Amino acid sequence: MRTALRWLLTLVVLIATMLAGTATATAAASPQPTDIKDRLLAVKGMSLIEEKPYAGYRYFVLNYTQPVDHRHPSKGTFQQRLTVLHKETDRPTVFHTSGYGVSTNPGRSEPTRIIDGNQVSMEYRFFTPSRPQPADWSKLDIWQAASDQHRIFQALDAIYPKRWLSTGGSKGGMTATYYERFYPKDMDGVVAYVAPNDVVNHEDSAYDRFLATVGTQECRDRLNNIQREALIRRGPLEERYAAYAKENNYTFHTVGSLDKAYEAVVLDFTWAFWQYSLLADCASIPVAKTATDEEIWNTVDAISGFSFYTDQGLAPYTPYYYQAGTELGSPDIEQPHLKGLSRYGYQPPRNFVPRDIEMKFKPWVMRDVDSWVRKNATRMMYVYGENDPWGAERFRPGRGTHDSYVFTAPGANHGANVAGLKAEDKALATARILDWAGVAPATVKADPGTAKALTAYDARLDGQDGPRTLRP
């Protein structure tokens, strides 16, 4: 009996071995997905929202399943939107984020055009619709967001095995920096545009110094006078604001009152001008004393936007204001020319987040990032605009860092880019980006001064702006 049993067990093992061999051979013989859509959708947790055609590319809008809490992945998931602008799997890839939502229309960041690569764009967690339900706001922090990027990179690195660069403008440049801080081995280079660095939240004198010297005295006076006049004429202009709000069904529960919202818009005016306008645009600003109420209203509305501090205008930016009031910090400018006219001062992020969302500021977070960049930056590039207020507090890699740069585009605003740099800086920045991506031609390696983008400018792909908000 024992002999028979032993023989039976031997037979079972033999059959199992043969079946396993057959299964392995079958799997080896089965072709792996070759179409890029099939390869993307073969990634566990990836699903297709839509594919949009664009000449020379494949463009996909996708959802990816992410943990709500990367420290405790078993405690729930959410769907995070991302897009893939696919060129070729043998080209380098740029990982782009605005730090806000993601556009569902094809678009290229400047580094993507420079290196002629693929682009993966991620929607930042908690921006609609990439928000966990229910929303545990304590899980909205820079480490969790960096971990979102890390998981996406790990999921796609096998599909796009060439070099990767990360990039973003404004809050997106901050995001690229934080990602590098927590996962420095993922990317081969970082190109961060107009990224603020508010290391000490309660010390904002750099912004005051900037606003006191930017542009010309004539332009500064013209802008300051519009602000003053808008507060002097608060009564009739707030009546107009109330009618405007009623007509558009705007409400003011979050900020607290129409009066607070009105003043917030007016106090943003000079900052907003320098953020999105050029010195030459100052000629279009009316003389405050002789301007009509309508001219004052239209001028402030065109630059600051009276809809922004309504409940409806603030709602899309709740995640930003939450982060500004818990980790990122925010400017608190003095504006001494408004003394005696301002009732609330430059209002803090807490005023722009619904009160049922708890907030507590963590002052050590930005100090840690700043210290890391100063000591450890490797292949990191920062591009700022000379006339952009957000550049008053910026990242500055220290002497001990490697192959890292800070460039300033003359006369540029919050849209500063490599293309707007002085010729020598533009060539150097372009050469380094090409080299980091592993696609620098031999001529560029021999003479960085010859560096230029590998693809031509495309107005549809390259002309897209990020979110126009008076925050980064």
C-alpha cells in the first residue's frame, strides 16, 4: 500500500511538472502587448477615460488607483487622473504637473519640446475629480503627493525605460522640487519654473521689497493709486459688486462677507498685475483720480477678478489654500499705501477654506525642503521671471550642489521660461536639459552654445497656460 501510494504521488508530481512546463511555454509563446494603449492598460490599477488623436502623438486620459494614505495602503483608495502624451517608447519622458488639476487636452511642457519626448502629466491629489471620498484632508500633504508621483513613475518606467525629467510651473515647480526631495533616485533631472520657496512663513519682507522696487516708480504709483481709489470708493463699487454677485448667483460664505471678498480682490491688484502683465502694460492703467467708477471696476476686475473670492471661485482652489495654510506658506504683504483704508489686511489662507476643514500650520516642512535643496540639489534647474513677485522668495541651490542652476528671465512675469532667457543662459539651460535627458547631439556636447530644442514650437501643443490664479 505504501509503495502504491508513493508511486501515485510520483505520478501526480510528474503530471504537475509537465503541466507547468506547458503553461510556461504557452506564456512564452503568447505575444506581449505592443500597442501603447494596451501596454498602459496592462498596468495594474490603470483605466482609460478617453484617447484623443493628435498628429505625431498618441494622447490618453487615464485613471490610476492610488492609496489615500501611502503609509497605510490598505486604508482606502481613490482614482487619480493622469494623461500620457506618447511619442515613442525609445524617447525620454517628462513627468509634468501643474500642482493643480490636469488638462484633458494635448499639451507639451517646454522640456518635452526641447527633448522631443513623451510626457506624463499628473493631477494633484484632492483637486477635482482626483479627490478621495470621503475626503480626509490630513492626507493632503507634499509627501503623499510625491508618493503619488513615485508610484506612477514605478508603474510606467518599464514602458518608458529611457531617462525621465520632472517639471512644472509655479506650484508645479514646487511639486517637482518636493518630489525630488523625497524620491531623489527617480528622475534624471528637474526643471522647475517660477517656484516660490516660502521658508519662514511669518517673514515676508522680501515680497515687500520687491513690490517697492519692481518696474518703474511711475508704474508702481499708477497701480497703487488704483488700489487706493478702489477702497476710497468702496461704497458705490460694493453696490455694483452686490448686483454682480446676485446676477451670477455668487455667495460669500467661505470668506465671510462681500466686504471681505471685495477687499481681497483689491489688495491682490498690484501683485496680480506683476504676476501676469508686463511693464509695457502699465500704460493701459487709467489715472485713478480722473477714472470713473466703471473704469476702476473694469480695471480691477480685468486683473484681479471679482469672481475669485466668491464661494464658487474659491471652491476649485480649496486644496491649494489648505496646503498654503498647513505646509507651503503664503505671502503677507504690507502695502503701506493702503494704511487707513484696508480693514482686513492681506488675508491668510484660513479665510479661503471652509471652516469645517481643520488646518494647522507645520513650519518645519518648508525649512526641510529648502535645506535639502541648498545641500543636495543635483541636476536641478530653476527659472524665474525678473518681474514676477513669486520669485522674491526662491530656491537657491548651494555651493556644494552638483550641476544645478538658477536663471532669471529679464522683464518676464510668472510665465517665465527657458525661451525667454538671455541668449547665453538659454543655450546653457537647453544644453543641460538635453544632456540630462540623454539626447544631447554631439555638436551640443562639444559646444553647449549651439543647443536648441529638438522640435519646433507648436501653438496648439505649446501655447497652453496653466491655471490663472493669483496664487502660485
